[in-house]
Amino acid sequence: MAKSNYDSMDIIIKPSKGWSALNLRELIRYRELLYFLAWRDIKIRYKQTILGASWAILQPLFTMIVFTIFFGKMAKIPSEGVPYPIFSYAGLLPWTYFSNAVSLSGNSLIGSSNLITKVYFPRLYVPMGSTLAGLVDYVIALTVLVGMMIWYRFAPRVEMLLIPIIMLLCLLASTGVGMWLSAMNVKYRDIKYAIPFLIQLWLFATPVIYPTSMLSEKYKWLMTLNPMTGVIEAHRAMILGNNSIDWLALAISSGIIIFIFITGASYFKRMERYFADLI
């Protein structure tokens, strides 16, 4: 039997360069895989746990209780005329989503090493699936906030209809940071240990347990460079009405978040060619 020329051929797949490397058409074609990866992360997170999805409520709830005791009662941190428990919880909700999403997406490639080395699919979907799955926890934890609003007699506000936009910004921010960290984590395994430390420092640089109104103008503008500042403050203002929405701070945060997302996607695609070899 004559040997086919194709038997001696090697097929080399080279990644595209520039913005074409994102290949939006391919991302759309594999969109069902994104839903599968997100659903997989949700099931793995609560598999073989006694409390299951209750952890989505317990984490921000108990954090709020600790913050209320130490920062609200002992340190007497101002809460802009609203009870400190609901003040801190309204800030903790988007922050808890962001911190968990960054942590999970930052380690997502390492956790999916078997899948990455055996099957081809858009690798961007691995960190994106982790951040998308975290929205389920946010929705579950939101039920406690509704109960607190009833307890403290806060009426629903029209501005609350804008919360999905705020959470979209949180999603983009966590995905952008997650793409940076997950790509770096493949090459530098120190990132795995640096992520919790980074999130802890980021918390105290974000107005979750304190309002930006207690800062001087000099430090307030510096804090505005934190992409989560405008997001947290807007989320709290939309729910509690303790302040008017700072549209300028929200616009600055949005611009920085978009920048982080675009550069994160670019860096991720540039490093993608090395994932199978290094992971």
C-alpha cells in the first residue's frame, strides 16, 4: 500500500498575533463551553459540603458582624447616617464577589491543567468561567441585604435598577485581574501565595468598612484610582441612598476597569502559547 503524503506531515498550530489573537468569532462559537465551565465551578465549590450554598450567605454575614463589632462599635468609624451593619454589608456584597472571583480565577488554569493539556478550547473561558460562577453567590447573599433593608426600614429605590451595571463592572474587573494573575501563575507559582495577600491589602484600600467622606481631598483622589472605589460607593448609594451617586468616581473606575480587562486579555493571549508546556 502506498504511503500517503499526509502521514509524514506535521500540522503546526501557531497563535495569532495582535488583537486578532482574541478571535471573537471563536469565543462566540464556544460560548456553551463557558456556561459549562461556570456550572462546573458552582458544583465543585459546594460539593461534599454540609452547608452547601449557605456559605455564600455566611461569609459576608459573619464578616459584617466582625466589622460591626470592631470598626462600628469599638473604632466608631462613621457610616454616613445609616446603621453600620447595613452600611458595611452593602459594601461587602460586591467586594466579596470580587475577592472570591479574583482568587478562583487567579488559580483556575492550574486547577484545570488536565483539561488544558488534552483538549483545545478558548483558554480565556477558564478564568471567565470562575468569575461568572461567583455571580450566583452574590444573588444568594443579596437576600440577606433585602432582609436587612426591611429590618432597618429602607425602602427600595429606583437607582437599584442600575445594580446589574455595577455588577457587570465587578465582573469585568475580576475577570481582567483574574486573566493577569492566572497567566502569571502558570509561569510564576509564587502568584498562588501572593493572591490572598493582595486581596487583603486591596480590602483596606477600598471603602468597604469606611466611607470616602472621612478622607481628605488629597487621599480621596488617590483612592479614586482604585477601580473598586467607584463601584463600591455606587453600589452602596444605589441601595441605601446615603449619598448621591458619584458619577465622576464611577466613570474613572469604569475606565480603569476596561483598561485592566483589555490589557489582561492581551497578556493572557500572549502567554497562552506556553500554557501546555509550563502547566
